[in-house]
Amino acid sequence: MIDSGNDDDAGRKILRACEAESLHVSLIANTHSNADHCGGNAFIQARTGLQDRGIETRIGIYRESRFVEPSFLWGGYPLPPLRNKFLLAKSSRVTDLLDAPCPVPGTGIHAFPLPGHFIGMVGFMTPDKVFFAADAVASPEILKKYSYYFVYDVAAHLTMLDALARIDADWIVPSHAEPARDAAPSSPQTRPRY
């Protein structure tokens, strides 16, 4: 499974959907340590017995401390408004740390670095050429809703976007946008402005 949603409710929904399709979760691979991508990990690990297997990039070890994301955003210990379920994932166990680009052991999936948005973010390419692009790109609706998009390293992000536009994938699956055949904006109006 790639990413687990924001919280226990997301984890519960994922497990119900898997059960309905007779699927079994054997691994959680997180694209990055933001709570909306790993917040369901602890719930899923507890329900499936996966406490002993959690793949993450090198930065993922920070996910074991739930205050990293809001502290990073604030620049210190987060104020109460930043200590919410959107920014504070429950701690979950990370067992395998990857140095992308690399294969994810035993899966046929490859991890690729996606620098820019957040520290240590990666994308995952499946054997059937579906690329999970994490938060590398966002939909126009997300950009309109939030007015701005958090980018940790703008130069790295722009370089990564150029590379992503040339990736050899049949489908690109962003975390907060509809799947698409490519990552390029469909019109000048949808191009991100920096």
C-alpha cells in the first residue's frame, strides 16, 4: 500500500476497501512523512500485524516523532492550533529506510526522489508503469482552496517538475489530484505560479 491517509478513520476505510476486494496489506510504503500521508499507518499496522514492516525514505525516521511536521512548519514547538490531526500523525514504526532511487525490496516497485515539497519525499513506480507522485503536483482546485502550496525547496521543486513531465509512466497518480496520463498542466491557467 502506498500512503495510508490522515488518521485512523482513513486507515479503517482503506482496510474495508481492501477487504471488499479480497486484498491483504503486506507493506505500507509512505511517500513522505506529512500526516495526511502516514496518519493511518499506526491503525493499519495494529490491525494487520505490520508493526514489523514499514518502508520509508531516510527522512521517514522523523515520522516516529509526531511533532516533526508542525514543528518544521512553525520553526519551533508547535502552538496549539498546529497540533491537530491534519499535522500530527500517530507515531508508527518504520523498519526499512530507503535511499531513493532504489527498488522497494520484494515488490517490483521502485522509489524515486521527488525533492521540493517536503524533506525526503519520494514517488513510487509500479511494474505496470503507474507512478504515484505524492505531493509533487497539485490540482487547480487544491491551489485555489489553499491559496498557496508549501514548497520546502523551490529550486529543487522546479527541477523535479521538469523531470516529472518527462517520466516514462502510463499513469501519474498525484495524492491530491485526479490520475492523469502526464504531469504537465493542461493549460496555462493551471500552471503553478511561484
